Amino acid sequence: MSNDPRDVAATYFRAWQARDFDTLASILRDGVTFRGPLGAADGVQECLAGLRGMAQGITEIRVLKMWVDGPDVLTWYDLHTAGAPPAPTANWMHVEDGGIARIRATFDPRDLLAS
């Protein structure tokens, strides 16, 4: 696995969409934290549980743009689900030692919650 933050972020999105939770686990740091409009998670197991839950409704993650600033990666993507229009999403992650230490995501969840 590359230590390059862009590669780590790209691996995260590919593995999440493919439901490859072993790969996801391998790139999450022990103290990883997630904060987003639908919840929060602390630690690898809680983050994996949240990603598994979200993956159940995801039909596609279409990455549109990725910006890298040192260890920080900001990704703009459309989150496609079966019952709602695509949700434009911003995701910021902080990469340390080749793994993800922090994830922050934001999107308007109203259509997703209504479906």
C-alpha cells in the first residue's frame, strides 16, 4: 500500500464501493474518527460498521474531484443510492503513516432520509 494520501483516499473509495471491508480495515488507523450528517464513529470497528451500513444503500460512488494538501485529501463526489437522487458530497480525510486517521463528510441528507 502506498503512503501517498491521494492513493490512500482512492483506495478508500474503491474499496467502499466494492464492499471490500478487509481493504478498508487495512487503511484505517486504530484511532480513526468519522463525523458526518448521519452519525459519528470512533475506532476502526465503529467506522467499518458505519461504512457497511451505508454501503447497503449505495449503488455508486462517483468521484468528481480530489484535492491533496500534504496529508489532507478533500474529495468531491456524487453518492448514488437506489431510492434518492445523487447526493453531492464533500469528504475530508487526514492521512497519517499511510492510513486514514480522520474522516469528515458533509452532504444534504434529506432526500436519502425520505427514501
